[in-house]
Amino acid sequence: MATKVDTKPAAVADEKLAGKYQGLTREQLIDAYRLMYTSRKLDDREILLKRQQRIYFQISGAGHEAVGVAAGFALKPSYDWFYPYYRDRALCLALGASPYEMLLQAVGAADDPNSGGRQMPSHWSLPKLNIVTQSSPTGSQILQAVGCAEAGRYFAAHPEAAKKGGDDYREFKDVRFHEDEVTYVSLGDGTTSEGEFWEALNTASNRKLPLIFVIEDNQYAISVPVEVQTPGGNISRLVAGFPNFHFEEVDGTDPVETYAAFARSAAYCRERSGPAFIHAHVIRPYSHSLSDDERLYRPDAERQQDAARDPITRMQMFLLREGILDEKGINRLEKQVEEDLQVAVDQALEAAPPRPESVTEYVYSPYLDPTSAVFETQPSVAAGSDGKKPAPKTMADLINATLRDEMRRDERIVIFGEDVADCSREQYLQEKLIKGKGGVFKLTAGLQCDFGSDRVFNSPLAEANIVGRATGMATRGLKPVVEIQFFDYIWPAMMQLRNELPLIRWRSNNGFSAPAVIRVAIGGYLTGGAIYHSQCGESVFTHIPGLRVVFPSNALDAAGLLRTAIRCDDPVLFFEHKRLYRETFGRAPYPGPDYVIPFGKAKVVQEGTDISVITYGAVVPRALQAAQKLEREHGVRVELIDLRCLNPFDWEAIAVSVRKTNRVIVAYEDSLSWGYGAEIAARIADELFDQLDAPVRRVAAKDTFVAYQPILEDAILPQADDLFRAMKDLAEF
Ligand SMILES: Cc1ncc(C[n+]2csc(CCOP(=O)(O)OP(=O)(O)O)c2C)c(N)n1
Ligand SMILES: [Mg+2]
């Protein structure tokens, strides 16, 4: 249903009505009521189905129907972009989603176009309509919508970048954009308390993005009233100072007034004047969800006041009063809606459930496997101009060179993060007054100068902002390669990293994907780095399905793996050890612009026959030092394996080595307990038990924090001496 009519005010057929109903025609007003009524009745049907235990969850859009339909009329499906929240049933219907598609999600059917039975009902995701997969954490959609709006604008400025090809992720990522497209994002009044909301306002305002924020203010967040969330009780008053915005505050139970607010806001955004903010006052007549009974915290009088503003009744009265429909017409429309719904319900209840074997589908890209032989290449080292072998470079140099070459090759790459630009005040660069910064570790130095400020720029000091925007951009087909300045400060982005970025593909059943790259400076051994500049913690992230995690120990691997990260079709967390950035160990000449290394392939750093040491990152050079000493002094030959990639990891290489040596140490820099080595040790114990001549040992940091005083730091982090002792012990076991 939901035949979409052209809703541009300029295209109004009946001129006489143009002023009267804010440009909406009689047919549109009838259609609005049909959509609103369908939305409400669909909620009612789902509630019944839940009570009959035929579906497993229900959350309604009741009371929010008018604002949804108004937005749906003012904006364009499959043209504009939508980041709705769970109360936006009427919006999705107005954009063209069918009740049947919604019911398929409620029953958890294989054919559910939103998620294939993976997400709760009202978690909208309809690629054909540009309705982008939503999740359950309140507010995590907002920064992604910012990134989406940025991506649309970027493609408009760089249309060549939208082209397919390139023998990489771009082959599988269709880009669609329109010069004057708008992004819609909605949230509840309670959700305005989330920090990510304010981070999004910041960037939308600063960058004058074509983004409409919609606050559906029903005065409650479950049982918590708006004045507890919002000082003064009115969000419009708080945000009024943000520059560049067009603001609207409306009665969101009135579809005509709300439509006008959306039409003005959309026009403002389409002409690229900046973002818009629509604060719509709505009601919530059905409690928060079926698990909530609002009578426990709202007296009858208050609830009755809300009921008097019910948008369904109001719209019905409006149509009657204006003579647009008479009672018979209303009855006919309602009857038709209910009959259609019955058909949809009957059909949905018959729908087949998903296959249990399908649960691991789309955790990663089904199109491009970064572990495959396609990514096996050899370095191609060009001789210097004097014909001599080029000088070995540091890891920092090669990462910088790789970023530069990839940016040249792929115009979809954008780089942002804290301090990554050469200089935000461009005129200083133009007037050659300064040299430029390019990252606190200088990894991005010169990239802004080479590729321009719309491809390399500073973010606000807000890590969720960085990862959330990157997720939105990657969803649209850009390749953000963003930087988290210190691993120690990745935690504000944890919601995006745990619940969003790596889940986009799986939860949308391959409807969307977000293959962004997050570079993170990690690790200790800094002499003075202390607690908050030395952290590891990689196992927190290897525990997240859907996220590739890479941790190189030397310059050559960093170059090859970073290139694979950029070209691949999955989100990648790329750890760069700060201590290794400029180390003498592991320097290499630049391996050329096409050097890639497959993920999940370990490197045997040195072969041995007596003990296997499985490690990665900054422990590699320390373990090598210990192994060489052990061989010199005791003739013990250690096989040293550098995993390089932590998810996926090279189980085969470990198994081959353990079968050979029958003794194994897993060594890592992070604190011992629950660390990355626990998984490897468990798997060895499980699958290679009969190969072992000694217990599986772990060498790692003490279960404490990394202290400032170098004596303490040495005692806390695993040193070559600790590794030496553990290797010697195990050899003698
Ligand atoms: C980050 C997060 N915290 C808590 C919840 C649980 N929760 C779900 S909805 C909700 C209230 C949301 O209120 P509001 O933003 O006003 O939207 P409304 O439901 O009123 O439309 C809460 C606390 C959640 N989903 N996500
Ligand atoms: Mg609310």
C-alpha cells in the first residue's frame, strides 16, 4: 500500500487548497489518515499476536503517527536517507514499507526484509527505501546519520569516487547519491540525554550538514519524565544556540502543521543552508512497551490529557470537519485497512522461519575474503635514483606511505580523527606560515596538503563521533580510515564499536555494510607512558564478531596489512604499536603500492624445534631477543610465530608448530588474566592435547595497570628476561 504521491508544495494540484492545508491535497490528507490508521491498527494487531504468543516482542509507534506521516510526505524514499527509531512505524509506512514486511519481522521470518529474523520488530532496515538498519541502543543512530549526510555531500563534490571498480570492496558497494538529498534522523526526548546526541549536533552544526534531527517528545523515557532528562523540560530551548540550524517546534499530533515544519526544514537542508531541528510534541498512549504499565507512574488525569490529543482521533475529526471525508468515507477507509491487515497477518503467520544453519551468514562480507590467496603478494622494492637498494623505513614511514598511495588510488578514502590534519586553519598552510602537524605521531603528516581538506580533516575531541560518523560514511560507500589517537581513549567509542560498526551487515541480513578502517595507536614500553598512554586490551575487540583485528609487529607487515584493511569489505580495527613506530627492529623499504598481505596468516619469525612461542606486536622483538639468547646459552631452538592478525588468527600455523615442538608459550603484552592468550591456550589444550609434552604457558603483563615510574613499568610489562625464563623453564619441563 502507501502509494506515494508527489508532495512538493510547488506541485500541488489544487491551487485553492495550497494555503489551507500547507500545500497538502485532499487526496494526500486522506492518504495520511490511511497511513496513520494502518500504523495504529498494525500496533494493535501485533499486541494481540504478542498476547497470543505468536510473536516475541512488541513496541508501538502509537501517538507518533502524525509526525511520521508528515516526514514521509515531505521527504523522498529511495532518494533521501533515513535513520529512524523504533516509534517510526508510520514514517516507514509512508515511505513505502508494507505492513506485511513489518509483520515478517515480528514473526522473525526468513523473508523479513529488515533483518531476516535477527532483530526485534520495529527495528527498521529497508535498503530499497534508504531506511538504514537501526539497533536498540538509544541514540547510536545519530552520529551515523551525520556520517551519512557527510557522505552524500562528499559524493556530490567527488562524483568520480562513486564509480565502481578498483578490484576491491568498491566492486560490491553501489553508491547512490543526489545533489540535494537530505538525511533524516529521529530520537525520543529521553535519548537527548545521550552524549552522542550532542556530539552529533556539534558536527552537523559545524559542517552545516543537510541533516534533519527530529525529536519525538512524548514526555517520557519509559518512566522517567522529560524534566529529569532535560533541564527546564524543553530541548528546543537548550539547543537554540547551535549555529547554522533551522529550528521548528511543533505539535507533532497535527500532521498538517508538522508537514509544514518538515517542508520548510527539508527546503532549508536541500538548499544547503545547514541542518534542521524539529521538536515534535507527541503522546505515548500505549505505555513504553508491552513490558511496561504506565499506570504505575502516570495518574489517570495526565493520561487523559494525552488521550485528548490522540493524533488518530484528531485527524479523523479534521477530515470530517473539513468535509474531506464523511462518516461513511471514514468507515470505508478503516474497514479496508483492517481487511488488508488481516490478509497480511495471515500471510506473515505462514512465513517460513530462518534456517538455524544461517546464523553465521553475513558476520563478514560474503563477497571478498581477506584471508584468500588474492591477497598474497611479494614486496616490489624499487631501486633508488642512484641505483642502490632503498633505505629501510620505519613502521611510521610505511604506514604514511601506504595511506598516501591508497588515497591516490581510491578517491573514496577520507581520513579524520584528532589532530590528523596538517592544519585546520588552511590559510596558515597556504601562506606557508607553518609546516603542519599530521597526527600526534605524525602518521598522517602531509596528507591534507596532498589531498585537500575535504579528504583529511580534524574531528572534534570525541571518539564516538569519530567511529559513529565513520560507520555512517562507510554505510554509504565511502572508505573512512579514521584514527583513535590512543587506545586508552577508545572507550567513548565503545557503543559504536561493540553494538554498531561490526554488526551492520549481520543485523541487516546483508542489507547494509560498513567496511571502515579504525587505526589505533596502542601499547606500552614507553618509559613514562603510564596508565593512560600504555594500554593494550585487544581481546576486548577480538571478542566482537564482525570485526577484523590486526596487530603488526614490523614495518613491512604494517604496510601490507593496512592496505588489505583498506581494500577489504569488512570493518577493521588496525592496531599500531606506538613503541614500534620508529623502532630499528623491523624496518623495511617501501614494498610498493600494491603490496598486500592476507588476514589470518601468521609469520614464522624464526624456525625452531624445541618450543613454540606464539605472540604478536611489541612482544615479537622481545621474544626474539630471548630466543636468540636461549639458543646461544642453552642450545634450545625456539620457533617464534608472529600472529600479525588477531581476528581471524592463523590456527593452522599454531597447530603445525605445536605438533613439531610439543611445547608452547603464548606471550602477549596485555595483562595476563582473560587476555588474548587465554583463547589460544584453551584451543591448544582442546585440540592439541595429545601433542603436548608440557603444560601450555602464558607470559603476559601483571594483572594491574602500567605505572609511570620506569622501574614499575619494567616490572609490570613482560620483558625479554621474563620470556627467557619462561622458555627455559618450559624447555626443561
Ligand atoms: C543506551 C540504552 N540505554 C537504555 C536503553 C533501554 N531503553 C529503551 S527505550 C528507553 C527510553 C527511551 O525514551 P525516549 O528516548 O524518550 O523514547 P520513547 O521510547 O519515549 O519514544 C530506554 C531507557 C536502551 N535501549 N539503550
Ligand atoms: Mg520519550
